Amino acid sequence: MKQKPILQQTQSKNTKKRILTGDRPTGKLHLGHYVGSHANRVKLQDEYECYFIIADLHTLTTKPEKTADLKNNIHQMTLDYLSVGIDPQKSTIYIQSQIPEVTQLAVIFGNLTTIPRLQRMPTLKDVMRDADIQIPSYGLLGYPVLQAADILMVKGDLVPVGKDQESHIEVTREIARDFNRTYEVVFPEPKPLIGEIPTLPGTDGAVKMSKSAGNVINLSDSAKDVEKKVMSMYTDPKRIHSTDPGTVEGNPVFTYLDAFGAEADSSQIARYKDQYTKGQVGDIEVKKYLARVLNNFLDPIREKRAEYEKKPELVEKILKKGTEKARIEAQKTLAEVKKAMKIDYF
């Protein structure tokens, strides 16, 4: 095939495999995001060529009326990215909607994908339920197709996802195969980088943190806000007095301590667990300790965020530069696609 040498040349120039992952800009990131994916992203950027997409077009699938909030949400999310250690010198952060080529790819890919295939997506019903949507829009139904365009636009080799999102990557792989078979070989078949993505319970004891539920601790929360939220955290509902034996397993306070304090002082946490189960320590003491642990963890993140907050023009420059770089990749890919399809008229 005529396109194979192009693929080989691209791979020889860059020995690192390419990753694409990102978030919908729906607000500030919280500790659940950090534990679930962002801590890992910081590590991945040293081993892979990483593209981090701020997927604003994907917000339209459930909140088409909320576009006025997007600009600020994108800025806040970028601050969160930078504050946790995503390095614009190593990784590319870009805004999805500013790359028109991705929508052209989505139109092309949409014609290689059947509606019944999309209706079988296991996450579709979950999204409709959570967003209280009775009938999916064309955009929501086609969410995996646009996602495939995001991934294949930069010819991503790997996509970090949890097990529940693996089906989305399979759609992308099918589209890549169908395109290569129908026209010429242009795309790699990206593989999911499956990880046991941990979840943090909400401060109210819910299964996980959720911005809509208001049970989150944001990465940008002040020390006082963190302490206030921790002191009101759900613990063991059966424990009435500090002398009552308490349950550690499934107790959000100890889940957070394990996630953020184990490396600093695992022996102290072990002592608190033992004392708690024996009714030898009160919830207030343990919560005050957790608040200190979380604030010690968040202090350097807050400091780094504050530095970037003073330089909004630098944040905008990082986004612009990243988007320009991603768009160059998109233009190259779309040119290959049109050539393979014999629709490169000019």
C-alpha cells in the first residue's frame, strides 16, 4: 500500500509510543481525578509522547446549553493540569474544538459505523441515566465516533482507560480497521492501556466523588475549605461515641488516609486504624489528622497553581501552542485520509 512508507517513516522519527487521553471541561478537578488518572498521567509523560485533549465538544453531548461556561472551565482545568505536574515541555495540551479537522474525520468515520453498533455501547445507558436523558441525541449516540477521531487524528498507539471504557477503544479499533481495509492503510489500531483505576468515595460516603453531588475536595480548595470538608465527612454511622469500636473498611476517612498519607507515615495510620477498631480514638482526632495530611499533599499543588494564576497569558500561550501542534498533526492525518480516499481534489 502507498501509505505504509509514511507510517514507517513516522515511527522511525519518534521512538516513543503516542498516548491520547483527556477530560471534558466541566469544572475544576478534584482528588478523585488525581487518584484515578492524573497522577498516572504525570508518570506517563516521561515514557510516552502524550497528547492531553480538553474535550469541549464532548460536553455538548449532555450539556449543549452550557457553552458559556466552557472558556473559564478550560482555563481552570489547564491550571489543574499544570499544577499537578503535567509539563507542557513534555506533553501537548490542546483544545478539541479549535481543530476543525477532527470533525471532518468524525463525519468520515460516521459512515463506517452503524447505528446498531453504537446503540450496543454499554456506557450509553449509564450516561443517559446519569444525565436524565430519555432519548439520545445524534451527538450522544455518535460520541464514540468523535472519540475515535480524537484518537486517530494524532495516530495514538495507546489510550489509558479503565476497564469500563475499553469498549470505546474497540470502536476506534474497528473504525481504523474498516478505513484501512476500505481505502488504504493510514491508521494504527490503538490499544487500551488498562489500569485498575482507583476511585475515591465522596465526602458524603457515596461510592465516588462527583461534582454534581457536591461531595468533592478540589485540588484548588484552600486549606480552610479542606479542613471544613474533612470535618464534615461521613464515617461509621453505627459509631455513636468515641469509645465505641468502629469500622475501618469502607470508611472514607481511612480510604483517604491510605491514598494520601501512607507514604508519609504508614505507622501512624496503622495505629489509628487499630485504635479506631478498639474504640480508643475519636473521629475528630482522626479527621484533624487527615486534614493535615491532605493539606500537606495539596500545598505544593496550590503553590504551583498560584504561580500560573499570576500568568494568565502564559496559560493561554501553552494552550495555543499545544493546539497549534495538535492541529498540524490533524492536518497531516486528514491529508493522508483524503489521499487514500481519492478525494484530495486540489
